Amino acid sequence: THITDQVIDEVLGRVKPRFWLELGTMLGGSAIKVARRIEAQGLDCAVVCVDPFCGDVNMHHWELELAKSGGWRFLQLRNGRPTIFERFAANVKAAGLTHRIHPIHATSIVGMRFLERIHQIGYLSGLPDVIYLDSAHEAGETLLELRMAWSILSPGGVLMGDDWDWVAVRRDVQVFTDEVGVDV
């Protein structure tokens, strides 16, 4: 994960969130880091991780070559199926954070729509105070995620993300910030 304790502490200090939403969690490294900072600060905040746990197009493309070369494989296929969720769950359990980190097995858009719907019908008391976007990384897809995330973010909340060095991510963020009138 690229998120630092300094960034997490800055966000926690400004927002004092009760609901941190992570879109794209992979093996849970950033969620675990966030949950540890939340606990260190004594905050009452859930970390919800939305991910289909199936990897992205790049990971599937790289898998065969990585397997041949003995490199670390993102997907670690078992019977043709990625084992990402099993490793995520094991990491969260090993960190002792199953009470704080809650997965939703869905794409980012489906997950956000689900959260919005259960909020509308009263099953969820509040929408995310912080949304950490680290999922699609594909041109156009990141823009859709940003728009949806912005629409469900609690007033005064923080929308942030990862992988600025990815060209597709950077372009979509620039289009989005122009649309909503904020600086990057």
C-alpha cells in the first residue's frame, strides 16, 4: 500500500470519521494500516472494504508470465479462481481487526450503490466520511467511480485515492476535478 500513517492521521484529525470506505482493497494492507491508526486514536470508526476480489485486467495479463518466472503472483489462482479474498480475510484476521474491517464482495460501483440504497431505506445511519479510492485504474472507469463516490460522500468528507502515477487515473482525476471545481 502507498498510503502513509501521516496521511491517515491528517485525515483522521480533520474529519473524525465514523465510516471509512475503501474502494479496491486487494489484500487489505491499506485497510489494516487505517484500522490500526483508528484504534491508536481511539476513534469509533468502521472500515468497509469494497472489492470484487478478482483482480484487474493487468493482474490477469501478468499472471502467466509471473508464474513462469517465479515472481510474486497477484492472483495466485487455485482451480482457475483468484485467491485474493482468502488472503485478504487471513490478513485482517491475523491483524486482529475483524471487528473493525468489513468486506463487501462487489465492484466499486455496485458497492457504492448498495451503500446508498441501504442508507436511503434506513439500514445504514450515515454515508462515508472518508472514501479511499484505489480500484479500477482504467481510463473512464476511475472517472465513473469518482463521480459516484462524490455523490455518496458525507458533507465535509474526504475523497482521496492512490496511484497518481497511472496515466489513466491522473487523466480521470483531472477531468473530475474540473467538473466539480476543486484543485488536485
